[in-house]
Amino acid sequence: MGRQLRTKLCSWCSQSAPILYRVKYEEDGDWVFVCSECWNLLSSNNPFYLYGGTWKAKKKR
């Protein structure tokens, strides 16, 4: 029996992605998951940016 591929949507653009980054991008913002394209936009020159880990659709075993 094969493993089921997990899915999650980017909180910024709503696209499904195999790898998402957990970030905060506003001073009092919540943690959100964003794709690599949105991650590049939100992290550059942002003094409130915080990285909180990486979510992957395929878990290591």
C-alpha cells in the first residue's frame, strides 16, 4: 500500500505546493504557510519576517 500524498495550500496565493514555509510577515501577525514564490516576496526587506520551519508533502521515514 503506497503512502498518500499530503496537500496544503499557500496562505498567500492559495496554490497547492509540495513544500511550504511557516512564516510570520507582519509585526503582530499569525504564523502562516506560504509557497516558495510567496516566501521570496514576503521575506525580502521585511523587518517583521520570521521563519518557523518547512512543511513537506512527502514525510521522511
